[in-house]
Amino acid sequence: MRVVHVDVQVVPERVADFIEASRLNAEASRREPGVARFDVIQDRADPTHVVLVEVYADEDAPAAHKQTEHYATWRDTVAGWMARPRTSVTYSAIDPGSPARWRSSSS
């Protein structure tokens, strides 16, 4: 399993728009077969700081995700709303180790 944290700094005047676009992308992403979890979280101390927490069932799922129409729409829509290029850190899941245990009840 692969866990990716995508770190985004959003321009202040587009935070609400960014969150809505990211929420729509997350909803669609959770329907992908290789996505165990896809969360959008916001820093309480700095509302312009948003992190996407993506949990993939295998090593091929992130590439498949980036081929979807909803990802392309999100990427192109939010590109001008970021204060700096987004960054990411990739992790290996230790516990839970099963994709089924990561799935939220709304999946």
C-alpha cells in the first residue's frame, strides 16, 4: 500500500474554491478501484494550507488515478489557485496494512 500526502498552499482568495474542487475530486477518487482512501484536510492554524491524504491499494494505483478525467479536471482547475507548486511525500502503510481497513464507511 502507498500513502501520499500532497501539501498545498492556496492563495487566500481561492481557498473555498480550492476546497470545493478538491472535495469533488476526492469523491470521485474514492470510487476508483485502487483508491482505499482519499481525504482533504485543512490546517486549523493556517486555512490556506491544505493536505490531500491519498491511500492507494498498490503501487500502480497512483498512476491510474492520474489518468482519470476527474484528476485532470481538478489539476487544471486548481493550478492557478496555488501560492506555490504542490509537493508530496510518499509513505508505506504499516498499520492498517489491508486496503479494506483503510476504507471509510462512505466508500
